[in-house]
Amino acid sequence: MNDFEHVLVTGGSGFIGSNFIRYVLDAEPDIRITNLDLLTYAGNLRNNESVAKDPRYAFVRGDIADSLTLGTVFGRGRIDAVVNFAAETHVDRSIHDSGPFVRTNVVGTQMLMDAARAHGVSRYVQISTDEVYGSLGEEGSFTEDTPINPTNPYAATKAGADFLVLSYARTHGFPALITRCSNNYGPCQFPEKFIPLMITNALEEKPIPVYGRGLNRREWIYVDDHSRGVWMAVRRGRAGEVYNVGGGEEVANIDLARKVLELMGKPESLVRFVQDRPAHDRRYALNCSKIEREWGWSVATAFGKGIAQTIDWYVGHPDWLREVRDVSYLSYYEKQYQHR
């Protein structure tokens, strides 16, 4: 068990990062957190409102791919651990333009690790994704030993970062490890992602776009369960290792759309099938026996309960939703779905 006092969380104003910061500050009274976030379209300081006045929390606006910013952050005092959530994450955006994904996900990871090495950080956790494994067949699940086989630019950049992290661990003895998660859902998720997109469109009785025939299957994890797994990785993970963190419940996209509409009391006629995404992976599922065995981790929030809580959160936060659905998001939405 390692003892950490000061943790740098990158991308801590995004969906998963902000939930992770809240989780750690609630669970660990002696931990200090610095949040480094560039506040791109998916980053929102509103996501950090509940911790903003906590004396253990500090925010720095900046880019992990900028050496001057990293020098400033690491120069403010010893950082014991780094958790890297900072990333461009949306597959559809990576298909339109992979450049920002390469810069942040690969170059940014390299620069962040170089700064962490130079300042003697004792733990580095890279947040990755099940998408690096590619598409799964009708049976079985991905283990940490499954060969990497990304099929879209987003997944390729995350896979590239994973290889870079493992190379630093092996070549430099850098105390880094990787977590790979299944699809997250919960409060504060940017509404371009599938679950909040469905919820927000259903609230206004707008069509819900579903790729192809909606038969692609995904495994979902409530964001708090993921945060708990990541914190266990910080405290208990072994350098050079990969750990899967998955929700254990698979759902076809069309069944998920129907479930959301049922819970919201909206008609299934809102579903609109659109042209499928290029190279759309058919199925993801993670084998999490490694963290169950080594850390005693398990899912605490069943999918049915978590999806109901998520709907309630969006219904109860219309001001947050209005703020994030700005002109840039609406422009992207029209570009993505108007011709499908």
C-alpha cells in the first residue's frame, strides 16, 4: 500500500475526471488534488463546483502537451501521483479529424510522463479504454492479455499512448500502469455521448439517432464504480501492469434506447436509425477478474439503478445542460447527424 499526499489529475473538469476528483476528496480526507485541464469543449468548471472551495483542491488551466504549463504545475510542490484522464475521446470526432487526438492522446501523454519522470513522481496511472482491443466476437470477453487491435483513430491514439506508457515502465523503470474501462455513464457527461444524447433529446422529444440497426453491444459502468477502480489502481496497482475495469452488463444500443425511453415515459417512435459509423466495432466486454482477485473490487451500482439515477440527474440540472449545449456542440451535432 502506497501513501500519497498530492495527486495531479489531468482532464479533471471532464466527465470522468471530475467524478474521480469528487470521489477521492470524499473518500480520502488527507489527499490534496491539483486539477490540470485545458477546458476544451467537453471540460466544464461547473463539473467541479462541489469541490471548488475545498482547501485540498486546486485548479490550473493548461495543456498536457505544453511543456511550459507542465513545468509550472510540477514546480509548485511535490506531486506524488499522476492520473491522466486528459484525452480527446469521441470516436466520431476522431473520424472527422484525427489531429487533435494524436496531439493530446499521444504527444500529451509523452510530455506528461517526461515531466513526471523528471520530478520523481512515484505513481502514474494512464486511463485507457476497452476500444484499444478492437471488436469482440459473439462470445467471450477481453482480458488484459488480449492483443491490441484498434479500428478507429480515437482507439488507435489511445493504443499508441498505452504502448508508450508500457515502454516507459520497461525502459526507464517508470512507475506507470494502465487501466482500461468499459463505457462510462453518469452525471456531467457531455451530451454528444450516447446516453446523455438520448436523455437530452428525449426531454425535448427530439429524434434519438441510433447507428445502423442498433445491434452493436457495449458494456456499461457507472462512473463512481470506475472512479473507485482507478483509485485502487493508484493505491494498489503494480507498475508495468494493465487492469480492466468493466461494468459487467452488456446492452445492445437499440435495447438501451428503448430502456431510456421507457424510464422517461417517452415513445419508442423517437428512435431514428441513421447510417452506421465507419468501422463500427460490434461488441465490447471486459474480463475484470484480475482486479476482483487482486484488489477485491466489484461493481456496486447495477445498470438499472445507475441509468435511472443518471436520467434523474439530467432532468434535475437543466441549467448545466443549457450551458454545455452551446453553439459549437449544436454545430457538431448537425454535421454528424443531418445526412445520416
